[in-house]
Amino acid sequence: MDRPLSQTYLIPFCDDSTLIFATAMRRLLIEAGVKVDLALYEPEAVLSARQITAYLPQGDFGMLTADGLKSAAASGQYEALVTSRVFEPLKTLLELPAFKAVGRRAQIIGFLGGLDFFPERGLRNRKHCDAVYLFPKDTADRFEVDMLARKDGTAPPLVGFGHPVFLMPPPQSFEVGEAAGATGDIYFFTQAISPSTKRARLHILDMLIAIARANPKRNVWIKLRHLPSENTDHLHQERFSYPELLDMQGRKRPENLKLTACTMAEAVRTAGVGITCTSTAAVDLLREGVPTMVYLDYVDNYVDPLAPPMRSLFHKSGLIKSLEDILRLRHSAPNPEWIANMFCHRDLANDVVKTVARLRAAQSAA
């Protein structure tokens, strides 16, 4: 690599989504030769010790107060601050012309938090960043046009495409045929607030019980996003958790139907096939080449606010399946054009480094 080691980048996190982003982004940046600090943003921290240990077993992260975050952005300690959430103190700083004029401040690189069903607010929160990375690709293209059309006298952010969790799968990943997904564990990936009703979740449980009984030699895992006792202060509060429903209903659970709160990395190691309703875990599965099915015909789907945007985002993917397909584990390869719109090049970190260098050069020349 023909460039010197960059100054340190900072990535803050506060909850499970931002922690997943932070660890994935750090790994890519370190591979690109960048030194990275992670820091827990204390004012919005809603993580249990178990969740932090699962992703950061070495405890290699710092702590940030609101003042500490502002200092990290403005003091020149960091070359860039890369974040999947524009925390309020950071948003306030970015709206100040005086901050934008600080010579050695960190360049603020804003990513989306994940697959965003309602991106308008997220785009507004990131419009004052120095650069933004968005996806799907058509969203990034549309945002760039909108920003160039601004007439408020401020320079628009540089716009990139991508996310560290949404890296392009290897082209040979999607095997089609009877052999694909015929072995290995079967995973259902939950989402905290969707399906939204008790009836819908009982329907999902009955579906998983049927799959477990039809595949007695395979483990069928209900992959929880968090344990019922965790994330109690999170914005999205889960009602009718699957562990509680299993206990309450007294359903006879097949021995091979199990619960887990393992990390996504652990799940994909043994997954032969993955199923979800509205969880962005579908993207993690595709990235790792795991046969993936999206089920949206569950009971009460018409009152679930996440079902329509999930259907809209995935309707060209070829992955939305009927109940019969799900019960028979009848999956198919995703549409390549949809994959190209959703997943970014695997050289994302080097692109970020070039963007930071470009921003720094423009700031020095101003």
C-alpha cells in the first residue's frame, strides 16, 4: 500500500445495531491499514454486558460522554469519525459553520444504521456530514442528486454507496438445486417489533414447529436479537417474545427446535438455510451465501408497519416465499440485478480512506 498509515479513526456505538456496524467497520478499516478506536457513547447506551462481550470479548473500547464526543470530533485527535448514528451533540456541531471551518477536526463520515425501511429521517440527519454512505444504490444516487440541488449555500456531502455489513457476496455463493440448503441447521431470524401481534407470532411458532417435525435430524433455531431481559430501554420494545410464547402456550416443542442469542457470525457458520419475516438478517445471510427465504404472508401482516416496506425492498429479489415454500424449505437463488443494487464492493474500507483524504485535501485548500 503506497500511502502512510492514517491517523486514528473513531467509531462510536450505543446499541446492538451500532455495535454490529462498529465491529464490522473496524475489521475492514484495520485490513486497509487504518488504526481504529471504538467507544461506547454512554448517554444512549442500551447494551448488556453479554451483548458487548459477544462482539468485543477483549473489552477493547473506550467510553464517551456527550462532551467527549464533541471533543473527539473537534480536537484533531482523530482523522475521521465514522458513525452509523448521528448522535445529537454531533448533529449540533455539524450544523455550525464554525465547526466546519476547524482546520484539523475529524471528517464526519455518516453511514446508515442498516437496512432502513423509512430512510427519510435518516437522510435528513446525515445531510450535514462531510460524507455519507448509503444503500441501496438507487437511494445513494437519488440522495446525491437531491444534495446537489440544495440552495442553502453549504457544500453538499460526498456520497458513497455501501455498508460494512452489506458487502457483495462471492459470485459462486448461490448454489441452486436439491443439494443447496439440504443439510446444516435451519435458522429463523427474529425482529423485535415484527410480526407485531401475538397471533402472528404464534403462527410463526406453529410454522417452525412443523419444520422441526419434518426435519428431525436437523436443528431448527429461533435466533433471538436479544434476550427478553435485555434492551429494555431500546427504542423498539419487543412484545410477545418467542421464549415467553413458548412457555405460555404450553406447546409441545420438538427437541430439535431451540432458542439462541448467538451472534450472526456464529449462526451463519452452521446455517444451511435461513428464514426471516422482516429482519435485515436476510442481508447477512445473503452476504455469506446462505440460502435465504423471506416470509411475509403471516397472520395479521396487514397491520404490521414493517411488512409493506420489506415487501417493497425485496419484491425484485426472488426471495419472498409462500408458506408452502417455507415449510418445504424450497428456496431459490436471488436476482443478480437486485443483489447489485443492494450490496457494495468488498473494497469499501479503501473507498472510505480515499474519501477522507479527498475531504482533508479540500479542507486544506479552502
